[in-house]
Amino acid sequence: MKAVERKMSKMMRPLRILTGVKGRFFKEYLQGNPLWLQYVKVPSVTLGYENSYDVFVKAHGGGLSGQAQAITLGVARALLKVSADHRSPLKKEGLLTRDARVVERKKEYLQGNPLWLQYVKVPSVTLGYENSYDVFVKAHGGGLSGQAQAITLGVARALLKVSADHRSPLKKEGLLTRDARVVERKKVGLKKARKAPQFSKR
């Protein structure tokens, strides 16, 4: 009987989360938010393992809401490794699918702005390659308008490497010329490059 009690007490330990610094209970880490707490329990509840496992997680990046959903996916995948039979009920509840909104965010990076979208298509349209290549870009710094123009230059240079014959039509459209303008540096005694503080005669 004592052995059974020990086993049961071990199984009934509350779920915990490890943040990388020190272990904290889910309830404390997720600030007692009932919705987030519900997220992390869904996989184990679905399989009837609510009090059967201790769960230790390393979560970083994003907000607590995103982390709660990421933990749900992680727990579901971990339970899938316990037994392949778990795949069907977990998949039925959509617990093995990563958030597809990440893909949508990639599509909407330029916020549907027709001018910026036109910028990035110009090199491929000029050469008649509009639907011939998949383009993956890393852009950082500046604003979206500047990044769109930088992507245009990058795509043009990439197409130039495909064939030297592309130089003439790309150059004719001015797609191989880098915009040399940069932000003018701040000056001492001024608020920005040229903006001066309000003048007071006395």
C-alpha cells in the first residue's frame, strides 16, 4: 500500500516549467492566465494524462501567449514520442500543427503596399522571369520602403549572376545602380542633422 501511495504521489506532482534560470510552476510563469494555462494542458488532457507526467520546458522569445501555444506544441510532440498511437487523437485536435500564421506574416511583410510590391517584382518582370524563381530575402535596417528597394537591387544582382546577358536590360532600367543616399549624421549642438533647438534671444 505504501508503494502504491508513493507511486500515486509521484504521479500527482503538478506540472512545472523550467525557464532556463530556475524552475517555476506553470501558474506562476503564465501569470495565472486561465486561457494560457488551458493551452498547455490540452495535449495531456486529450490523452487522459493530465496528472501522469512532470513537464519541464525551456521557453524564450515572443510573448507569454505565444510561448503558451509553443509549449502546447512541444508537449504534444513529446507525447507523440511516448507512443505512436497518440498521433491520431492529437492530430484530430490540431495539436501537431505549427501556427500557420507565420507563413501569412511572410506573405504580408510589405503590408500589401502596391508600390513596394511593384518594386520587388521589377527585375524579374523586366527579364520575363516573373513566375520562374522563388526568392528568399533577408532584409534589415531602414523602413519597409527602403527594404523594398534594397530587395529590388538584390534580386537584380542575383539575376545578373544567372546570365551575363541580363546586364543590358537590367542596366537600361537602372536596376543595377545602388542608391548612395544615406542618413546625414547628427551635429553637435543640434537636435538632429540640421534641426536646431528653439532660439531664445534672452
